[in-house]
Amino acid sequence: MVENSAKLVYDTGASRHFCANKEFMQDFKNIIDGEWVYMGNSMIARVRGKGKILLKFTLGKLRSLSNVQYMPSFRRNFVSGITLELSFGPNST
């Protein structure tokens, strides 16, 4: 479970959720010949697995994010703003 928001970057430009910390992930599945992620700085990185992460918000609300891509080459964990908005909507409780 990710409780400390300093461990996450809310990225409005990311198309998917990415996690560099495997210990945050649940229902993890390794990917051997995985996809590649192309980033805005022209770099590429291989997806090494997929799973879920559980976020705990300030007021105690919990949210599970599915299909989170495991990217050990990243230095931070990224939550996709657009994907989060589509998943839960502005008025979800």
C-alpha cells in the first residue's frame, strides 16, 4: 500500500500508471518479453511486469489501481492523471 504521497508523482501527461517499487504491487505478474514505453524525452524502457497498487489518500479513502506497469528503471512512481480521472470520475466516492 502506498500511503506517502511523496512516493508518487501525479502525472497529467502519462497515459498509464507506472510503479518502480515492486513492494508496492499486489497480484504481480512478471512479463518476460514485455512492452516498451516511449517517453517524452525520447527514451524508452521495458515493462517488466504488471499488477495493482493500493493508494491510501489523506482522508483515509482507499483506491486500487489496476494494470499498473512495473518499471524498475524509473526513479519514481507515476499515477496517470487522465487514467485516474477516467477510472473514478470527478464525483466518485
